[in-house]
Amino acid sequence: MYRFLLTPRWLGLAALTLVLAGVMVGLGDWQLHRYRDRSAINERVDAATHATPVPVVDVLPVGAAPAAERRYTRVTLVGKFDPGNEILVRSRTVGGSVGFEVLTPLVLADGSAVLVDRGWVPPARESASADPRVPAAPIGEVSLTGVVFLPERATGTVERRDGRLHVRRISPTQLASALPYPVRGGYVVVDQEGLRQIPVEHENAWQNGGYVVQWWAFALLTLYGYGYLARREARERSGVVDGADRVDRVGVGG
């Protein structure tokens, strides 16, 4: 009954079905890895909330990015802000609004500096090209607690306007060339009065989990579709044979 499956047409359809199902299983597997990676990040975010902060020098090396697992580590910093080299990071979105993140280098006792993200401010009302109003950084030695963020990939150039540096991405390696001291990799987000805090957001791992189910379901449906077509073809061929047999018997009996 199913001998027709060995014909070139059906062999080709079987090969195509297996390829499509294999691709869908592979895509589902990739989404499963993404789900696990994002879930691990969410676990680090939750763990950092209750973890005891560690000294920033133990987490951020000079001139190099920290290890990926150091992301969202809570750290303590002691030093003096350098407002003369403050940095505005443009085109940053917080709560659906586009504005600037304010980074002020904090110079540590060893002479190196950590880029401290003091928060977000809206653009100037009078002109989109004008610098926004930024609350002044505290004067003198300060003690802070914050969360480590990994460096971003550098794009564009570093510009100095009206006494501030302007960039599009937070890349300590790129900014180090415009600063007078060694800069530690990564940056630290703190909560400071007068600026809107940069949220530490959870990754949407469940979206990837949904894609896993979706791709694997498509793979099963593809295999099921091939089986359905093969069974329908077998029934149709069986019906033709049975009909021919009945015609022959009627002819002989007549």
C-alpha cells in the first residue's frame, strides 16, 4: 500500500520534510539556550539585590572589561568625583522617554577612575542640541554603593562640548583616551538625588521559552503533515484498486 513512498516525488518530499523539521528543532534548541542564559542573568539580578557589596577594585580591572558573570555585582566605591570630565551619553531611553545618562568619573585612592552612572535626565527644553540641566556631583570624598554594568560596544566618536564629553555608548576603553587617568572597565550605576535612576531590568526569558515551544510544535506539525499526506495518498490508491476489482468482478459475472 505504501510502496509509492519509494518514488522520486515522495522521497523528495520526505527529504524536504526532514530538513524543515531539523531546522525548526535547531531553532528551538537555540531559543532554549537563550532562555537558559537569560534566566541565569535574572538569577544574578535577584541575587545581587540581597548580596553584600564588595570593593569595586575587586570587580573592575583597569583597562579591561570585567568577566561576564560580574554583571550586576553590587560594589562599594570611595573616591572623589571629577566634574570637569563629566560625560553625557545621548539617546538613552528610560521609561519610554529619550534623554541623557550622566557619567561622572570617580577617582579612587590608587589614582584610577570608575565611570559612575549617576542617573538619567531629560533633554533641554529650549533646544535638542543644548546640554540638559544636570545636578552637580557631590564635592569631596564620597562613599557609594552601586551595581556593575558591562561596557558597551563603542560607536561614533568622543566629543567635548561646553566642558563635557559627549558619546553614544558607554565604552570605558574609548573614553580612556579622553581622560587624564587610567579607567577601570565597565561602569557602576548608582542612585543619586536629582537624577532618575537607571533601572536594573530583568531579561524576558519567558519570551524565549515560548519560542522553544513554538518551533518544536512546528517541527511536529511538519512531520504530522507528511504522515497525513502519505496516508491520504495510500487511501486514494487503495480506493482506485478496490474499485477496479469490483468492475472486473461485475464484468465477469455479467
